[in-house]
Amino acid sequence: MRHLLAITALGLTAALGAAIPSGSIDDYIAAEMPSSGAPGVAYAVVTDGEVTEAGARGVMRAGSDAPVTPDTPFVIGSISKSFTALAVMQLVEAGEVDLDAPAGDYVESLADTPAGAPTVRELLSHTSGFSTQQGNTTRVSSTGAADDLANAVAALAGVAPAHEPGTRWEYSNTNYQILGRLIEEVAGTEFQAYVTAHILDPVGMDDSFVADGEVHPEIATGHTPWFWTKRPLAESPTDRVTAPQGGIVASANDVALYLAMMMNGEDDVLSAEGKAEMMRPASAVSPFYGLGWYVDTSDGTVGHTGSTPGIETQATMVPAQDDAVVALVNGGSGVGFGETTQLRYGITAIALGLDYDGEGSRWAQKALFVGLALAPFAYLASMAWAWAKRDAVRAKTRAGVSGLFSLWFPLLTTGVAAWVLLTLVPNLMGAPLSTVRVFQPDMALAMTATAVGGVVWAAFRLVIAYTGRAGVSPR
């Protein structure tokens, strides 16, 4: 869930180090894929505006023999935001949407509400004031019905942005849910139908579609981290609610065609100037994000990462050179163990000639995960120890202030620790614990078990101390 820990990379080359990985992309994948734990990966490279290389390795689902290919559809996550932004820009160029008008002017359910106050430009550039936490909070369950997105956006009518619109940058999925509904209301058609007719079909993305609430067995299965392994997700319907923010389903070859179109400098699905505007910083408040794309002016790269449960993706362009690359991985990152970052960044670095020296040992993250995984067992052992030494624990009730302090203080500290693990840390991640559980079930379980285990241990000591027959204090 690195996409929840940092939602998405704030400039693709910020993590790039001092050396270009050596060898071919296929050789790099063969060497790096085992440590990532990913069952499959697909990539495609654009050179001088043409798709020149594509490849894949692994399987669509762990335990199966169905291979991943460059034409295998993946849910591409937040790369989808650029499609939604492109659709909005098409409506802007058609004179149907004003970038600097409030979103509530176009979305009826948000008219005259705080949620409808941010402008279309502010929604596109993540300067609306909606927070990451708000964007990762589920308010309406998906049913697969055509009005899922409308209902989800209508539920925002009583939600005010966490910050004053236009004053700060903060990534939020809420922005793109609203934009998706805006497209539906302005165009008079479902989001899925609009994007298919105005982007996917014209670009020639024949193996791609928009999440439509149906089950699609042809999609690469996502695999979430599970204590040093990865578990395949059960087959489930695609999500119409999250379609504008992360629900485009596309193959590596198709995304490469899309990236080539964004860089071609031609008036086609959008004017050349409109594409260029999308790939420039949107404002002084948004110096590294344009309209649906991250922008790194230091080296001329434009791109986006994506993360859905069990899938991690990355698309990167160098528009000045008409070069680009996309990497799609059907494995979600663990914490320190089984991370896909180095796999995706390495493919990107080789394809585009960018410097990248790897992610390092990630020892701090590994230590954190191991500590959380082992802590519940340590608490169980401590409870057994407390029971074995129950006479000594009971004697603390007669030992004055120091004895009472040693009995009650652990309840306070473990209670605070539980609040940190179950509330503060998820807030810092930008997602409620329920969302963390979807992306990183092992981490969420370890956090919950540690939080609960600590409080139960402290309470168990108190129960021992104040019940049963007091023994003789040991000398």
C-alpha cells in the first residue's frame, strides 16, 4: 500500500539515485522480480513516439499457468486520473466547461454546497482543499448499478473540504470522483461510455475498458502482501465508484499508445496546447502536479503511479524526447518485504536512461513490520509470565505508590499505543484502517493485534492483581 503511505510518488525521479541499471529490461526483471514477490509484470516502451519494445514475465494469478503478456489488461489505478482529466479538458475545449468555475455549477447534487465550491482546475490539480483522508474514506458502497458514481458524489454534499480551496496541495481521490460525475452530467452519458468513445476507441486501446461493475476474468489478478508472501484476491466486480480516480483497465501496449498520443504534439483527441497544459505545473500552489499528471521540471519527466488492491503501476514520459515507458505489476507492496518499487523504477530507469541506484536495504521498514508481527506473541508470553508469577503481581497492590504505578501505568501506555496504531498511524497514512486492511492486510492485522494485545496484557495483569487470594510477597 505504498500508494496509501505516500499515495503516489511526488516526482518520479526524486527516488532515482546515481546509476542507470545495467542490462536489458528483461534481464533486470528476471533478477529483481523474485524479491518483489510479484506473480507477474508487463511493460511497454515508447521511443521517438513509437511503441518499440514490450515484454512480460510471470502469470496472471499465482498458482495458474496463464501467462501475463503485454496485452493483458491490468487495473491501472491512479494513472486513470489522467484519462479523467483528459475527458474534462475535451469538454473545456468544446466550450461546455470552464476550468475556473466552481464544480457545483456542473454537478447538481453539489450546487451551493462546500463540496461544490472548489473550481474544476482546483479539482484537477489537487488544490481543492479535500484531504487524502477524505479521498480514501468510503461513504457509499458499490452495487454495480449505473448510478453508483452519482450516489457517491451526492454523499459528498455534506462534506466540506478539509482546507480552504486553492491554498494548499493535497492528493485526494475525492477530486476525481467529483470530476467523473461532472463528465456524466455535462456530457449526458455514463463516465464509462464517454471515456470509451472519446479516448479509448480513438487512441486504439483495443484491450482496455473502464470499470463497469462487472466481473472480468481476463484482468490480471491482484495479489496483496501477506507476511512475506502474496495472496491472490478473489475474483470480484470492477468498481464503478472508483472508476474516475483509478478504474481504467488497460494493457501495457495500450497505455504505451496513450502515452505516445499525449506526447505527439498533434491536435487529435485533444489539442496539442491542451495536452501541453495538462503536463505543466498547474499553479504556484501545485508546482509538481499539472492536470492529471505529476510533473518534474528538473529533468523533464511527466507521469503517474497507480495502486489498487494487489496491483501497482507506473507510467513515465519524457515529452521533449517523445520517450515513455509503462510498467504494470500484479502484486501490492509489503512494508520492507516484497516491495515492487525497485522493480517498477528499475524498468523505468533502463527504458528512459534515468539514474537509479535502488531502494537500499529498507531495514527500518523491515524492522517495523517484524516488530509489529512479533509483538502480539510477546504479549501472550508476558500474560503467561504474569499468571505464573501471580503472587508477585498481587503483592504490588500492597507495595504503595510504586507498586500501584507499576500495575496501572502499562494500561495507560498500551492504551496510548493502541490509539497510535489504530487511529494516528492510519491518519498519517491518509486512510482509515479499513482501507489499510484492503491494501495491506498483513500490516493491518499486525497493527490491530499489537494494539489489542497490549491493552489485554495490561488489563490481564490488573485482573490478576485484584482477584484471587493474595500470596506472600517474594523476598
